[in-house]
Amino acid sequence: MIPPCSGPYPNYEIKMYSTKDCKHVVSKTKSDQNGSYRMMLSPGNYAICANSDVTTSPFGLEQSKPIYFAAKEGEVTNLDLVIRTGIR
């Protein structure tokens, strides 16, 4: 199901990579009905990369650049991801 432009995106798969090359998946999950997701990661550097499969990326996310971040020990890292639909 494709959500409205201003609504949450449920069931979107989020893959976490341990390196910047977007080849080694260390964790993955799907967003819930509210478009939220949660995963536990060890401290380290990670990247969220757009899905490379066009059939699973209905909004052209395969052209997006990776999002890099660091997970620090004893801290919660919050990331808000915005899905660009290309519709204005």
C-alpha cells in the first residue's frame, strides 16, 4: 500500500549497514503502522542505504544518498527519515 504524501509509511524495510559501501547488512526491520521503527545496535559507525531494488522502492529512493551516523555506547540515537515521493 502506498501511503498519502503527508502520512506515515508502514511496512517499509530499513536496512542498517556497518560500512559505507552499503554491502554488509548488520540489521534490518520494517516500520510499524505509524511509520516508526526501532532496532538495537552495538556501538559503531553505520549507514542506512536506499533500497537498490526498484520494485521495492516505489518513490525513487534507490537514487538517494546513504545516511551515515554513529551509535554510541549508553546512548539512544534517534533518526527521522523523510521519504521523498517526488510529488509536490
